[in-house]
Amino acid sequence: MLALAAMNYFPHYDSPMQIVEPLNSSWQAHLDLGFERRDASTVLARRNHSGPLRVQKSLYPEGPGICHAIVLHPPSGIAGGDRLQIDVDVTGTAQALLTTPGAGKWYRSAGALAEQVVSLKVGAGGTAEWLPQESIVFSGARASMRTAIELESGARYVGVETICFGRRASGESFERGSLRLATDIRSEGRLLWRERGMIEGGSPQLASPIGLAGYTVCSTVLAAGVDIAAETLSACRIIETAEAKAQRGVSALPNLFVGRYLGHSSEAARQWFVDLWQHLRPAFVGREAAVPRIWNT
């Protein structure tokens, strides 16, 4: 099944663009972060980078117990030949939330593959939230997104992945190119979730009812580490969407929650996630949902 995704209608994303990968250069970037618990605080104890990936500083909008970090990719777009690797280690009972300052843009490629690899390890009793804003995959892009989550005993995770295929508001559909998706979640070495997807531009899969069903935005919500209570699952199932004809659904597996959204609006997909998060975050992170301020800028 596909990893779900969403589309953004901000004007500067939808204006006419003819962007292609640089002919003679590409970005090879690596970000290595380590979060630790020190007394009652979570601190960003390790921050190493090479190439254009950064975290500017630790943020504490919820108090010292949980550290927020904004992952920056200054070029803003990912072109053919680029490779971004993000490694995050949350040790002990530390709590970390990571997001991005805006939508990621995967540009049209002349042939080379563009890659992003996210590896997140959470120590015993720790929590991690990987909540990037949506990824816009331009027609003609050749993109690969891989995410691997490793949880120790008692560790918990909440993540969302939202993908916009083409730029619908400007009349661009995903006619060419490809997107490869891979997500693995392991708990104490045991595989909880494995998902693989290959979406070809212009393929029948985009319109098929067992594919994207004609929608241009899909989003997947995954939360791991505890068995979700029946009443929490019921509350998640009745959440309405701001997009009248959007499709959504949620499921509970052992130690895993899965949410899916299909629509045309990234804003509606995000609101659906936030509404889910109101129920999921207390169960998986032990905190009320607090929307990152950067999402409103």
C-alpha cells in the first residue's frame, strides 16, 4: 500500500516553474543528532553536519523535558543526484520532536536519482516524533525516501509523511518520473512495520482504486511502542476531514497505530493529522498535542 501524502496550495509553490537539477553538481549532506536526558531536561548533546543540513538551536516551547529541533536544508529543494542523510539518536528517557520549516520540494531530474534517508533510534523509555512538513514531488522527479525507526524497550514513536504529487493548483500532474518509498519500524529488534512503494509518473496506479484513486495528496501516520486503547482508536475513527471527498482510515496492530489519508489538500491532510495527534500524543508521548510554531509561519 502507498505511504500517504498531501498537497500545499500556497501561491509560491504553485507559480510556473521550470526547475531541473544542476548539470555539474549535487548536494551530499549528512546530519547527525544526539538527544540526552540530563536531570529533568532533554538536551541536544550532539550535533554534527556536513553539507547543507542544519539544526540551528534547541527549542523548548513545552518546557525543558522535551526538545524541539527544526531540520533545515538551506537549498530548500532536492534535485537529481542529491543525497540527504539524517541520523537521530534519542537516548535513555529523553524526548525529542523534529520538524522542518516548510514543504520539501523534489525537482525534475535529468536522470539522476535524488535520495533522502532518515534513521531514528530511540532508547529505552524515550520518545521521538518525526513530523516533517509535506513533500512536493514535481513531475519528472526521480525520488527515493527511506525511513528506518529502531525502538528499545519502552520507547515510543509518532511520525507523519505527507506527499503531494505534482502541483495541482497550477495544473501540473505527476506525468513523468518516479517515487520510491521505504519505511521500517523495529521494536527491540522485532519488525513491527515494513512498507515499500514504487509510484511511476503517469501510471495507471495514480487513478486506480487500489492506488491513489485519482487523488494527488496522500499522508501516512504511524505511532509505535504501545497498544492503543479501544476508546482512543474509536475517537480517531470519527474524526472528520476538512476536505469533503477525502478518504481516510485508521487501524490498530500490536504496538502500532496506522492512519491513512487521500485527498487533494495538504492543509486538510495536516489538520486531520493534528486532530489525530490530539488523541495519539497523550497515549504515545505522555503529553498534550502542541503544534510547532513554525507550522504557522
